[in-house]
Amino acid sequence: MSLWPFIKRLTPCMLLLLFMVPSGRAVEASDLLECFLKAKEHDPRYRAAYHQYKAEQTLPKQSWAQLLPQVQGSYSSMNYDYTKAPDFYENYRGESFNITLRQPLFNATKYLDLKQNKQRALSGELRLLDTKNSLMIRVSEAYFKHLHAVDNLKVLLEEEKATAENLRMVKFLSDAGEATLVDLHDAEARKAEVYFRVIDASNQAEITRQELERLVGEKIDSIAPLSGDIPIVQPAPENVQDWIEGVKEKNPIVKYYALTSDIAKDELNKQKAQHLPILDFVGLYSDRNTNNDTETAKTRYYAGGFQISMPLWTSGYTSYRVQEFRERHAQTAKEYERVLSDAIQNLRSSFLGVCTSISKVKSAQAYLTASQTALASTKIGYQSGVRTVVDVLNATSNMYKAKTELLQVRIDYVVEKLKLLYWNGKIDENALAEINGYLTGKE
């Protein structure tokens, strides 16, 4: 049974799918850097990290304030009504006004708290930087995933057009008695198979577009494609160990976990400091007045001196707190080891990914050139009678497969290069702008 009538019935659907491909209308294509800058203003994960960073910048100021003089005032006015008392007792009203000044002189807990909060402010800065860097990766992956889906759809549409031309040629030859029914069915099957791949690719292009729009926060009509001559170069330095050495010093998430371990150590010391005495200077001003028949004279006085306090017995509470934070410090140390190990392993994978992608790009370029030559030779061979229609169809399919693979490995190279910079801690907007220069019209 011929498949061609079925394909003809699908043609209206095909026309609808074509409208999903970015058209040649006068709409400026969004580039990678533009998408990232828009995502910075929209992405909830980054915005949450930004507000957390702003909040944590106030922590050192809070600690400093606790070390400065604290002034507290109080006023009370009380009416005293006797219900049972000697006859000479009369109801009266008493007033008092007090101002207390307290200046910490020695408080190890508060000084350690200041040190901790300075570290927390720095850790918030590192967390925000890592969130921004990871946003670059998320936007880049979404951008190039959508770009590959669009490019793949374009190649499939070209292949669909080529298979349609082959089908028309085979039908003509079949009507002339120069092609067999098997050749006709084979051409129809390939036409249908490519068409269904077009449907799947069109769906994938729409899904990836929506994923990118979710990050960017606005509609994306089209994106700038990769230029045909992007620089494919080995990572510099070429030794992976040189890249690994920069992880501890430059990767913000690794530095964040190292700082978290230091904060936990200070928390342990802070709990130990609960055993130490606290010394404050205390100043007091008091003004009292009692309005009754037996009242003493109105009193007003100033007082000042040193106050020392020290816990004598807490039923083991402080000791248990010390034990708790000793374990928490050990926990954060192991978490740092895990994060460092993960970062190094991911860096190794990205480094290998870049090197492998370079080889794949060269191989895919050679594959495409060879497949184009093979297709041209097969067509000549078919015209000479030494090749069959099936040979032409196979050569056509191989050529478009080579195109698709080249598109994929070029994108893989760019994404792996960005990931390598991310894990090493070198990624920033300048690095993203360099990748943005690889796009058509963005040099």
C-alpha cells in the first residue's frame, strides 16, 4: 500500500508547523548575553539569593551595635489604694524615672559573634556570586539547547524537502518503468519517517523555547545562531592539574563551604566562651517621688560602677552545647571535602568534555565533507546506472545526519567550555561576552 496519500493528508499540519520556525521577519534576535541580563532581573533563584545577600550584609553592623553603649529608659506611675491598713495610711501615687547605661567591656561571646557575622556577610557574597555563575550556566544551557532544537528542525526541513524531491523523481521513474515498486515504497517510507521526525523536532523547539522564556521572563521570538567559524581551541593551560589548583582559590561555592566550616569553628569557640565571665560598665540615673502624707523627700541620684557576671552551674547545658557544635564543626568540614571533591571531579569532566568536543568537531566536519562528496558521487553513479535509488536515499540521509551531528558537537564544545570556566571559578560576564561573540552578528 502506498504511503504517499497519507503524507498528502498531513500537508496542512506541516504548514502549521512551519510557522513555529523563526521566520525572516524584522525581529531582532536575542543573544546569549541579553538573555542572561534579563534572567538576572527575573530569575527567582537569583533574586532570592540577592535579597539574602543584602540581609546578611547587615549582620556585622548588628554585632558592632551590641558592643557599643546601650541606653535604656523606664518610667512608672502607680496608684496605691489601701483596702485594709491603719487609719493614718492614705492612698497615694508614686512615680519613678530611670535611665540605665551599659557598656560591654569584656564579652567573649559578642566578640566572636562579630567575627562570625563578618564571615557570614562574606559567605553571603560568595553564595550570590555562585548563584550568578550558575545562572550563566543555566541560561547558556537553555539557550544552546533551544538553538540546537531550532537548527535541528531546519536541517530536518531541508531533509524533508530533499526526500520529497527524491520521491517525485522515483514516482516519475516508476511511471516510466525505470524504477521498481520497492524503490517507490522505500522513498515513500523515508519521506514519512523524515516528516514524523520534523514533527518531533518542532515540538522540541517549542519546549526548549518555553524553557528559555521561563528563565528570561519574557517572550523569545528568535535567538542568534552560532557563526560557522567559531574558534575551536584547546583549553589554556592544557594541563588539567593547573585548572584543578584554581578550584580552592577561585570557585565561590568551594570557598563558601570553606568559610562555613570556619563559622562552625567559631560557633564552637563561642559556646566554650559561655564559661567565661562578662564585665560591663553600668551607669544609672534615678528620679523617684512618692505623694503621700508619710512620704520621704523626693529622691534623685546617679550611680556608676562595674558589673561582672559569670555562670556557676547550668546543669550541663553549656557542656552539651559545646559537644553539639564540636560535631557540627566536624560535619561542615566533611561537607567542605565533599563539595571540593565534587567540584574537582566536575572540572575534570568538563575539561575532558572540551577536549573530546574538539576531536568530535574535527571528526564531524570531516564526516560532513565526506558525506557531501559521497552524495554527489552517488547521484552521478545513479545517472550512470551503477548505483540504485536506495543508494541515493541512503547517501542523502547520511549527509543530513552529518549536518545534525556537527551542529550538536559545536554546541557541546561551547557549553563544556563554559562549564570548565564555572568549576574553575573563572566564569564571569566577560567570559559570557566572549562566547556571545561566537554568535552570528555579535562579533
